[in-house]
Amino acid sequence: MVQQENHMGMLDILSNQYRAALKMLEKVISACPEALWLDVGYRNPFWNVAYHALFYTHLYLQSDEPSFRPWVNHRQDYQNMPQTGEPYTREQVLEYLQVCRDEVSVKLPLLDLESASGFFWLPMSNCEVQIYNIRHLQQHTGELSDRLGDRFGIDVEWISSDRNS
């Protein structure tokens, strides 16, 4: 019984932190001026970094690689950086962000956090993969937030917790 309660507590913590990180990414994407969204002066365009972060968020919320079904608007290899193909629009990336937010609600509670990750390149437990995934999402959100501040003086509020999303 205690182990099950600890598992549920960890799922609540992970879910809360995913929602907070996704809310921060949403704020960064929404605040991005069009000129920066498409700016190819960076090794990785803004839209590509945002898409990359969401693709891997989506992927690692699955129980294993074979369970993954790419987003309906996914373009082959667009998760890779740098990407020079046709950019995703802000609206498309925000739509994908909502897909990821929904996946947190649907997929995360189904994961056995103590089992192996299901991704051969990540030899760790599902629990550690979720922490790894949130760190990855937040790293790229921070990178994009820094671009906003550096180029346009736009500050994006830090969200430490999101217990109501």
C-alpha cells in the first residue's frame, strides 16, 4: 500500500512539473516575435528548437519506442536539429504542445515508473526517463527564453509549479 501511495505521489510530482515546463514553453512560443521565429541566424531556428523539445517530450511519455505514434503533422526527421525545411508555424507548434499536454494526462499515469525505459539508448528506469525528459524540455525552453531576452528584452516568467492545469 505504501509503495502504491509513493508511486502515485511521484506521478503527481512528475505531472505537475511537466505541466509547469510545458506552460513555460507555451509562454516562450507565444512571446516570440515573428522575426525571431524564422531567424536562420542561429544554428537552430527558434521553431525547430521548440518542435524538437516537443517531439522528444511526446516520445518519452510512451512506455517504449514501438508504442510511439508521431503527431499527425510530423514531417520526417523534423525533430532533428538543425532543420532547414519548411518551418512549422507558431500555431502548429502550439497545437503540438497541447498534444503533449494531453499525453501527460493520458500516458504518464499508465507508466510503470520502476520498469526499464523501453528505449534501448536510455538504459534507465521509466521514472528516470521522465526526469530526463523534463530536464530536456526545460533546457530548450531556457535556451529559447534567453533568445527572447537577449534580442528583444522579453522576459518570460518562471513557473515553479502548475498544480491546476
